[in-house]
Amino acid sequence: MALEIQSSKTEQGSADARSARPLVAHGPSRAVEGLSPPLARQRPQSRPRNTSKTVLRAGLALLAAAALFVGFRYLMPHDVPLTTLTPGPFTVDLSGPGTLSAINSSSVSSRIQGLLVTVAVDRNDRVTSGQVIAEIASDDLESQLTSAEASRDAADRAVEAAQADHDRAAAGLTHATTTLERQKALLPQGNTAQSTYDSALSDFKAAESDLRRAAATVEQSRAQAASASATAAFNRSKLQDAIIRAPFDGMVIARNHNPGDVVTPGSQIVQIADPATIVLTVRFDESAIASVRKKQGAVMTFTSQPDRPISGQVLRLSREVDPETREFTVDITLDELPDNWAIGQRGSARITIDSRAAALSVPSSAISRKDGVAGLWVVAGGRAFWRSVTLGRIGGTRVEVTGGAQSGDIVLTAPQGAYAGMKVTPGSPT
């Protein structure tokens, strides 16, 4: 009996022990029976972020950057080139591009068709008026001239023969007239027969007819002689055209044919220009046509030698404006020619059209435009401010200022990057 009671207590103790075990999840991490269960895994708690401090730091950084920007932009002085506006000499120039040309220039060509047998000159050769330039084969022309001259001589002899017949007919008419007058005087007195008078009258009329015929023959022979003479002159001219000569003193600037070439009327053999008549033909806008005068001074430069200006003066103005470009041309003589000049060589000219003893002007680089309005960056209180101005004429690298600025103003000569209120380095303006 005691044994049964002990056994039931044991079973009860075991049940109590099982009921006292903690409940754990089933799975790979299940606690082994009889061992202490592992601590349950828990997620760590996140620490609260200090957003107010972050915002404060960012704000302070922005304020520091803004202060740095403002300090650099408005407190730190900028070293910029300056100039002081003062009245001074001002010259207004008119500039334009041009090309070399010659007033006396000729394209020497043939007036007849033929084979070139000689070309006596080459490029850069100096020639004089009448000098032989080239010759065309002329054997057939010489033959034609010989034939024409023979026909002319024959016509001249025919004129002489016709004139002799005319003189003989005139003498016969004179004799017939005398005879008729004598018979006419004798007839009323009965000292001559009517038949004799009639015969004299018939001879007179025949002599008149012979004289008229002889005169017509003379006129015809003279016309034939004139025609033959003209034919001979024409053939002589053609023969002379076979020899091509220089029309004036000058220089050969182009040669387009060689011996053996067949030339036709109008085909250029050489081109000749007179260096003494070379000018620079310059183009200007039509707005400047009233400012240019004959004999105005000019300075010219060429792309081949830009560092060697050549002086000259205006020779003449054209009286025609190009309908497309709206430009007119001016011929300017040169005191000396550029080295190794060439017709068509490019250059530029600057003509002085106005000069003033005292005028306000600034370098063209100082002009700054806003919305198309011209202005200057003027220094006031050590800072730069943009001010609109009125501009006048352009003189070389300077521009006249007619309004908006006055003598003594200090302006920036290189205003690129300038802004209102920019502090500039104080010092003596340049």
C-alpha cells in the first residue's frame, strides 16, 4: 500500500515538472528536455536620430557658403584695367576691303584665226607700245595681198585707158562742135549744102555720145580701181593683224597661248597692265559715300605684308552702287607698290574722313551692350555700375562717346564678367 502511494506521488511530481517548463517554439531551436531553454531572440531597439542637429549643421554650412560667396563677390576687390575719360584728339577713319587693279589694262588677242608661230614675251616682261607680242602664220595672207595689189594696179591702168578714151572723145566733140558752128553760119548764105550741114550735125551728136560713154567708162574704171584698192588694203590689214603688238607700255601679267596653238578672234594671248596706273579698288558701304572726297589721304595694307602700310590718296569714286551688297567702290593710288604685286591681290584701306582736336572716346573693347543698348561700366565709390551711353563715330580702335558719360569718369576697358556692385582694385587708372 505504501508503495502505491509513493508511485502516485512520483507521477504527480513529474506532471508538475512538465507543467512548469516554459513554452518554446517548435523547430530547429527547440530546447532539449532537461536543459535550460535559450533566451528568446529579440530585435535591437533603434536609437532616435537627432534631426534638429543635422538641419542646424546644414543651415550653418549654407550660411557660411553664402557669406563666402557674398564676401568674394562684393567685398574682395577685383583687379581690372581702367581708363579715365578725358577729351583728346580723335580721328574718324573709314575702312574697307579691296583688290589691286590697273586702270590701263588690256587683254591682247588676235583679230584673225590662225596658227601661232611665235610668242615673243612671257610673264613679268616689260613691253613698249608697238612691240611685237606674237605672230600668226601669214603665207596665205601674203598671197591674197599680192593678188589684191595686182588687181588694184590693173584697175588703175584701166582708169588711165578710160581717161585717154574720154580725152579723145572730148577732142572729137570739140572738133564736131567747131564744124557744126561753121556749117551753121554758112548755111543761110548758101555757101554750104544742107547735106553738109546735116552731116556736121550728125557728127556733133555722135561726138557727144562718145564723150558720155567715155565718161561713164572712166567712172566705172575708177570705181573698180577703188574696189581693188580697198581689197588690197583689207588684205594688207589682215596681214598686219597677223603680227600682234603691245597697245601701250606695260608689263605682261598673263600668258595663255604658246607657239603651235590655233587662236580665234578674241582669244586672249597675253594680258598687259601698266604698273603706273595700278590702284586699290576698295568697297565701302553706301552710307559713307558722302564722306569720301577726291585726294583724301589713305593708308593701305595687304595680307602678304600686313606690317608694311603703304600710303596713297583717293583718285576717283564710282557713281554706281551694287544693288545687292549696297556698296560703292573707290580707286586709291599707291605711293609704292607692294612687293611682288599681282592684279587681284587683296588688301584693305583706311581713309581719314574727319579729325577732331578734343573729343571723348573710349576703346571699342570698353563697350558693353545689354539688350542691344550700348553702355559702359563706370566706377563709382570703388564699385562698377553699368550705364547706357550714346556713341558717335568710330575712329580706328576707339569709339566716340557723345552722351551718358563725361570727362573724369573711370570706366572698365575690359568689362567681360563685370557685374553691378563689383568692387574694383583702387589705383591709378590707365
